Amino acid sequence: MATVTINIEGMTCDHCVGSVTKVLENLAGVSEVSVTLAQNTARISYDASKLDPSGMTKAIEDDGYTVKSITPS
Ligand SMILES: [Cu+2]
């Protein structure tokens, strides 16, 4: 299992947190998502054989937010 922390621009409230959490949870291969509004981050545990961070970036940006950085952790 791999983990990344993605820094996201554009989240302003709990609705945004819920929306980002949902689009990430809907991706095949994602096992756990934790979005923190105060830090503008999403921490994601995933199966690297099924998904890579570019797929997460696309899902977040399709949802209307901007990915600022991706940090493997
Ligand atoms: Cu919002």
C-alpha cells in the first residue's frame, strides 16, 4: 500500500472536503482518504498497481480544485 499527501487549492468549507473525499474514494484502488481543510491536504492510501497520483490529480481537478503538489509519504 502506498500513501501520498496532495496539497489542494480551492477548498473553502466542509462541502468541499466532502466533495474531494468522495471523488477520491470513488477511484479504483483507493483504500483510505483523509482530507484536512485547515491544511488544504488530502492524505490517500492506495494500491499502486491500480492507480497512480496522476489519476488522483485528474479526479480532483475535474471536481473543480487545483492540485498544488503531491508528496509521497
Ligand atoms: Cu466548500
